[in-house]
Amino acid sequence: MSFAFRVEKTDGKARAGVLITAHGAVQTPIFMPVGTKATVKAVPQEVLKNDIKAQIILGNNYHLFIRPGSDIIKKAGGLHKFMNWDLPILTDSGGFQVYSLKGIRKISERGVTFQSHLDGSKLLFTPENVVEMQRILGSDIMMPLDECTHYPCEYEYAQKSMELTHRWEERGRKHFLNTQPLYEHFQAQFGIVQGSTFADLRRNSAEKIASLDFEGNAIGGLSTGEPPELMYEMTDIVCNILPENKPRYLMGVGTPVNILEAIALGVDMFDCVMPTRNARHGLLFFHDGIRNFMNSKYKTDFSPIDENSDLFSDRNYSKAYLHHLLKNHELLGFAIASFHNLHFYLSLVKEARKKIVEGSFHEWKKQKIQQLSQRL
């Protein structure tokens, strides 16, 4: 099986679908844990697969190119074998990471010249070589090189950046179609819509990217500081234009509330570092709100971390124990908190899918959002 996507049920604009890749099927809507450097921080692969129930994860071309390097991953037989992960992987081109290197990068028609954050060496990413790099990674889904604009952004710059991204994506798509996978499994390529927070630019970009006939489409350049309402407005505009028979991926988003609101607009795929990053700071997500386990009120709370979760049913870690671990910066604390948050995110999108199939998503979402926003 190469690559396919089908929508099985809709509830308004919300979609329940199935994404077929060379490494297995993914039920959508789906959240992808971020494994930037060939690891989801503090989470072993067997826990990620068997306990957290991740169906697809994300890796980053920039970081993997810097270290360990394409030559090592190629010798290993690709990223799946290198990290011992037999389910689907999506890899970002590294465009967002290069965007964050402001001051040590230069953008031109050719591509992006930048300095390595490790040793300062001069490097070049082009639309063509990021395809080559991701051929070496062997990801099931690769992303093309694009420029992510800052927020707020002037209209003139956003337009020029979007047009440059379009030219880069045309080149990246052409190179993808003229090259072959290295590991005897099909790789898909998703396009990326840009245009900052300007409605006309987003429409222009969505129409252009749709015309390039990628296997799927992504919405980039959001969740960069703009108000949530503006992010939803741009997402809605784009989803109304992108083809219905292809998956839609909102990059770098977000909070549980963001995800539910975007599902309601027709988004199928999400990724964000928030579950693991917040976990390491003691912030855990629950179906009734957010808890800060650094708070001293948990010091003598010996009840289970989450009475309603089956994640730790055989281990029964207490809130007091997790508080102790996190206060002392113990690695096990980072791990347990990360397990919990990722399990919560995957459980949330699974429940959202169930409600879409049942036809009760929007009523459920309205109630759920009120609960998820509470600080407990």
C-alpha cells in the first residue's frame, strides 16, 4: 500500500478519516507526538506505541541533519530502523527551525543559508536538497522547504515571503516527483499554505498549494503569537479551499482547546511540543482542566495521578510522588508527566473522532472546552 486518505464520517466540517501509509493506517483526527531528534523526549518507543497509543510521530530534518547526520541515518537504513519505530513518521523540512535562527541565516531565491547552532558551520537548505535529506530519512510523509513569517508581520513582507514559498514548493514538488524512495516504501509529500494573518494571502496560498497536487496539505505560519481567534479565522479560510479528499495538517498546534476548535474547522492532523514541554515544568492536562504539580498542595496527596486513566493502572503513581520527583528534577518525574500528557492528547483526539462518528461532536466540544480551560 502506498498512500491514501478517505473521510469516513463528517459532523459539520469536522471529519473522521483514515490515513493509509507504508507503515500502517492512522485514524484521524490525530495528534502526532514530536520526536524532533529521533526521540520523543523522555518517552521510550515501546511506551509510546503500547501505552500512549501513538499512531504516527514527527521528526525534524534540520536537527537530524545537524546530528547525527544524514550519512549515519542512511547507514542505519533510514529513520524507522535507526530509532526502532515501525509505525508512520512525518518529517518537517526544518524551515521553522531555520526561521528561529534569525540573525544567523540569509534567505534568497536559492534557499536558506545559515549557521549551525552547534558549531557555527555554514549550511545551505534548498527546496531540492531537503527532499534529498528526507529521502534519506525515509519518512512516510515529508514537508517541503517554506518560510514561516513572524507575527506581527507587514503585509508586503508576508506577500513576498508567501510568493517565495510558492516558488520553493514548486521546485520541491518537481524534485520529489523526479526522485525515488531509497528504502522500497512510498513517501508522500505535503504542501504548506502560508500568508501570515491576511485573509487574501491565505486564500491565494491555499489555491496555489492545492493546484500543485501534493498528497496532503498543511497550514503553516500560525500559532506564532497571534490571538487564537485570528488563528481559527485563517484556518477556516484555508480549510474551505483545500481539497476535501486530502488530509489537512495544522502545523505546531497546540493546546487541547486549539485542537478541538481546529477539528471543528476541518483539520485532520496536529503536532506540538506542548504536551512534553509542559510536562517537564509540572503542568499536566486532564479532562476537567490543568493541574500544576509543582504546587505544594500535592505534597501529601496520595491519590493516583489520574483516577480516570488506564495509563498507570498497574503502577498507581500518586500525585505526591510525582510532585516529589518534579520538585527534585528527577528524570522519572519528567517521564511520568510526559507519558500522562501525551496519553491525554491521544485520548482527546480519539474521543473527538468517536463523537464525530456519532454525530455529537459540536455539542460535546462546547462542553469540553469549558472544562479544558480550567486551572485546578
